[in-house]
Amino acid sequence: MRVMLRAQLDTQLANEAVKNGSLPKIMKSLAERLKPEAAYFGPSEGKRCCTFVFDMQDSSLLPSIAEPLFEGLGAEIEIQPVMNTEDMQKGLAALQRG
């Protein structure tokens, strides 16, 4: 299932991670694990934020995805199912068919 992970990083912990070099390592490891179709980084609500859109094969993967963000960066995480345009059109066509 295509999902979007959005993580807002704790400013103090992220500052420390920038200084000690662990922030790029955490992000690289996460990207390698998720193999996202899209990844975005930027500020949100005054905090560093990252957003990944990826295919989550099994919900049992959630702890291995979220824990490095919780533990290493004090992140607040939101994961939700999402659709691209093709998925939405397919879903709406099925709705029309009944």
C-alpha cells in the first residue's frame, strides 16, 4: 500500500544530529530501507521535516521504520495511506461501476 510518512524532527535533537553527523546517516538509511518514490525535506511549523512516499508491503515494518526517527531525532511521525492520480482514477471508476 502506498503511504506517506511525515516526520517533524525535534529541533534540539536534530541540531545535535547535524553536529555529530548522524542526521544524514539516519536519512540515508531510511531512504535505503523505504526505497521511496518521492522524498522531500524542508521546514514545517518551525521544525525540520521530512516526507517520504513509499510502498509499505506489511504493517509489521512500521516499528523498524519509525523507531530510528523516534530514538535518534525525537520525531513526531504521521503515516497515512495516499493515492497518486492513477490510483484515484481507478478508485473512482470502480465507485461508478458500483
